Amino acid sequence: MKHKVFMPGVVGHIGRELKEQLKHNYEIVTLSSRDLPPTEHITYLKRDIFSLREMEKALKGIHTVIFFEDPIMRNARKIQGKFEDLYLLIADNIARAAEYNNVCQIIYVTENVPYDAVVQCLESYSTPVQKTSIKVSRRPKMLNMKVDSKNSMRSVHKFIMPENMDIEDIAMHYFSWLKESGHQFINVEQTENDVKISFKANNESLLHLSYVDRRSKEGIVRYDIVGGKLENKQSEKRGRMEFRALRSEDSFLIALHDYEPSLPWHLYLLTQANFHQLVQLVYSVEMRIVNFETSGQSV
């Protein structure tokens, strides 16, 4: 019986080459953004590489994961953040899912552009990681290389994790800080299970987030976007916001996935998208200040 080998995709240069080299000796499992029937050598899975739960399902029965960057990782029309942070989030999903499924090994395809944080993330879990000795020559990645047909938004930003705070504390602090910082314009009501953001002038609901994924012991807090004027009610996917602690370093990620705005796309890019980017930038400074106050380390 052939071993199952998982690859993120087979449409990029690396994926195509590996597919041709491996398809006769291994059963290849890969991701696709469309529903594709299996071929003689390849099984296609329509799974979200940014969803830990879906990656845990995708890696069931897998012997080896071959990890590399593939265009399927850029499946949103607008992406905010650094490529390194996006890649880091995907690596954390892969490493967690591999550990969950007792995958035998992860083979990391080394590139001429080093991504040390990604390798450290993969190595911080229990699955053994092998790095290829030959480096693939590639240019530094840009986040605007792939366009989705839907007006979808993805945002991934990395922040310093202050001492004496866990990911639950971070999530609570984020919305408390947002309420304090935007008190002249918005109201933020926070309960154990919900966050409601409304416009202060008329109390109109802007966004309603529901706490749905209780994995805080694993360093993840997730909210689904379930309502509000700024949510596109016709969206096929439900947007979600995630806070995630990194095991490999004293940092955490805040990610916004599959968010489709109700505003016209170009108006959204000029207004709400820029506001969200500004909020992440200012919150990065806030985390540095909090870290300084709690640890005495330099801002």
C-alpha cells in the first residue's frame, strides 16, 4: 500500500514538479479551491488551509507532509499584513494538524529566501521536521499575486505577547482597548460569548461577533462574524476573527478570515480596510507598551 503524502497545492512551480516526481510511488493528497474528482494518483480536497479544524481533517491518514508555499495560500481578493506572518499562520495550522493526526514527518522545502520563523514554528510541535538540503531559488513573496472572484478580505498580523498574559487575556484586552480608543465614535459591548460593535451616534450595529471556538487551552480564541451592518449577508462563507498564540516565540497573531464587506468594494478599500489596517498598527504599539510595563523590556 502506498504512503499518503500531503502537499498544500500542485498548481505552483514546486507543487507541479513534486507531483510528477512522486505520483507513481505515493498517493498524493492536495488542496484545491474547487471541487475536483480524484485522478489515478491524486486526491483533491476542498479544504481551507487557514482553518485548523479543516486541516485536522485533511491530514487524517497522512504519512508525510511536504510543506512549501503555493498560490492556494493567497486565495483572497485583499490581504493585509506581511507574507511572513501569513506563511507563519499556515505553518502553525499544518504543524498542529500533523501532531493531532500523528503524521510521521514534515519535509520543509528550503528556499533561498529564509523563513526561519516558519521552520521554528514547524519544529515547535511533536512531528519531526526534515529540511531539504537543496534550496529552491525564488523571489520574495508578494501578497497581491492572486485574485479571488469574491470580494473577500484576509488580514494576518503578528504582535508581541506581553508577559503574564495568555490568549484569552489578549482577546479581552483587544476589545477593551478598542472601546477605549474609539469611545468618541463607537460602542463596544463585550460579554463572555459576544462582542457587539455599534456606531455611537445612533447605536446602529456595525459588527456582531460570537465566541464559537473554545480552544483557549491550545492558545486559540475564535469569533465568528454573525451580524451587523458591515457584514455582507449574502456571503457564502462566514467571516471569522482569530487570536492565536505561537508556541515557537513570545508572539501572537490576530487574523481576519473570509470577511466580505457590505460596502461597495472600492469604497471599502478606501475606508473600512484602511481603518482596520490602522487599528492593527496602533494595537502593535499598544502591545509593545504593555510588554514594557509588565516586563521592563524596551518598546
